[in-house]
Amino acid sequence: MKRRRRIEDLAVQRIERLFELAEAEARDEREQRSKRYIELARAIGMRYRARIPKPLKMRLCKRCYALLIPGRNARVRLRGDYMTTTCLRCGQQMRRPYKASRAPSSRRGGKEK
């Protein structure tokens, strides 16, 4: 089990590094290379059954797997309790909550007397 955990940690490190490279390439307007780095990161995650960290996964389009950079290939809008990110390549919209969750209601947990 220890070996499995070590392999998974190494896979996550590689995924994070590939995301860094993909972002650098996307900012330099090398979209094909950026997309290739994302493909490699996803392949590593699937091969070693390692999850892509949530902050990185939130920066991917769910449909075309493009690295989303607000203002360049993504539009971000705040609506009520959630944030809507629109991929400008394929039009996919992703909604994520952005407000802090509220404390549980005293009526739900149980009555204290």
C-alpha cells in the first residue's frame, strides 16, 4: 500500500508540473502545445488512478479540455451564489459556488432546550 501511495504522489506532482507548463504555453499563445500538456496530465491521472487536484480541475473546460484563462478563452460571470465560467472555444458553461457556505440552521440539527 505504501508503494501505491508513493506512485500516486509522484503522478500528482507530474500532473501539477504539466499544468504549470500548459499555462506558460497558453500565455505565450502556443495553444497546441498547451493542449498536449493537458492531454498528458489527464493520461497520467487515468493511468495511475490519481485525481487531478480540484483547483487545477476547475481551470479545465469539461467538454473540450482547454485550459481556461479568464479574458483570453474564458468568460467569468458572478450570478447570485455561483460563478459561471464559459469556455469561448466550445461554449460550455460551468457553474461553481463561490460564496461561503452558511452555518447550519438551528432548526435542522435538533432542538436544544
